[in-house]
Amino acid sequence: MQGSLRGNAGPRYRHLAEDGAPYETLSVDKLTPIIGAEIGGIDLSKPLGNRQQDEVHRALAENSVIFFRDQHITPDQHVAFGRLFGELHVHPAAPHESGRPELMIIHADKDSPRANGEGWHSDVSCDPEPPMGSILYIKRCPPRGGDTLFASMYAAYEALSDRMKAYLDGMTAIHDGEQVYRGLYANYGIADKPKYPRAEHPVIRTHPVTGRKALYVNRGFTRALVGVPRDESDGILRYLYEHMENPLFQCRFRWRQNSIAFWDNRCVQHRAMWDYWPHTRSGNRVTVAGDRPY
């Protein structure tokens, strides 16, 4: 049944959910068969053994975004956990903790003009080598609201028709941070830079670990398809954005104090809900560097 989630993405993910080898050093409780899992039996304040590191890597590869509850980690431990997955990425615009450029501040309160990540996006996709993953540690939560939505770009790609897949095959798009970042953090006293990252990336990206294909355009940073008229580009991108925001491709994470979310930017988009004003939501994000999409 081409073009439906049931006929394309679903069976593949059910295989991962039901037929994979059991985990030995942690528990994995899937949020949906498509995307997301809560990880138990692990304390990120303690050094991870090689086997447990491998299983965290595997859980991320199989579920695209993973969640950890009741974690009590220091900034150094947060950074150390990120470095298990690669070099760290420094955000081109956002505020960071004093002397810790790799430790981004995530904060919204009654005086904030906006909150981080309100629209669907993949983090800093405007970079020539966009981040591999993001690790968000929320230490202070509103009494209600403030959930984050995550959407599988594997599932979004697999649910496209064969004709649309053929049309998009080999196509690239421009991702630009200028419109997003200029003036965005003025309330933090952050001065604008002379310029912000801009890059050209494939519309369909191949994941370097799983080998699976994922859509790689997003409302936040993608400006235009390369090599087609602007009206055609706008129409196709609008269709893709509406398609990839289908709730069937999503999971929703309800934050509690001292929770961590770790998502794979190569195959996931996310959207933070700012539905908790005038309350406060606060934490830090460590971002793992990635490589050039192909």
C-alpha cells in the first residue's frame, strides 16, 4: 500500500521493536513502534562500561530519540556523556554557560519573548556539517505543559509515493541560518555575528549508521530547492513540511525535572511546545558534532 505508514514504515519498525536481540545492561521501553524509547537501568552520573555504551548507541540507532528519567548530572558529566558519541558542536548563535561554549543554555520564563525550538526543525541544519545529535537536560519544569514533539524522517520518507521519491532523488536544498539567528538572542545580550552558516544539503539523506534514507528539509532552515523554479520549490517544500508533520510519524515526550532527551538530528525533527507561560523551563544542551550529509 504505497504512500501509507502502515504499508511502508510500520512493518520495518515493528521488526526492530519485536524481533531485536534483548538488551543486557539497560531497559528500553518504546514510546511507539516508529520513534522514541525511554531508557532505564542506567545512571549517567557514573562512567558507562563498554557494553553499556554500545547499547546506548544501539538504542539511539533503533529508536532515533531516547529518554532518560531521574538523572542527576553535573555540567562536566553532561559534557562527558556527549563526548562518548563524538566531538562536540558549538552553536553558532545561542548563549552558553560562562567559559563553557559547548554547554548551551535552554531557558524560557515569564519575561522571555520566545522559547527555544518552537517550530519544527533539525538543529543547525544550516551548518555545512550539521550536528549528529543533541542531548538536552531539563532541570526545571513548568507544573504542566512544555512537552517536546519528535518526528521520524525515516517514516516520512518511507511514506512518500514512489513518484515523489524519484522526483526528490539527487535533489539538494539551501539551508540558511541568517533569518533564524539574526537578532534571535538579543534578550540575552548576545551580539549578532557578521554572518551565519549557510549550506546546500541533499533533500533525501542517507544515515551513515543505519543506511536508511530520511527526508532532510525543515521549516526552520530550508529556504529553497536547487535547480527548480521558485514557485515549484515553494510548493514542493510546503507539501513536504505538511507531510512530515503527520502525527503518525511522531512521539511526544512529557518532561519531568531531571530528565534527558537525546535525539538524532540526521533522521529526526523536533518541536518544543511553549504552552507553559508564565512558568519557567530551564536546562542545558550538549550537541554532538556531525558530518556532511550525503
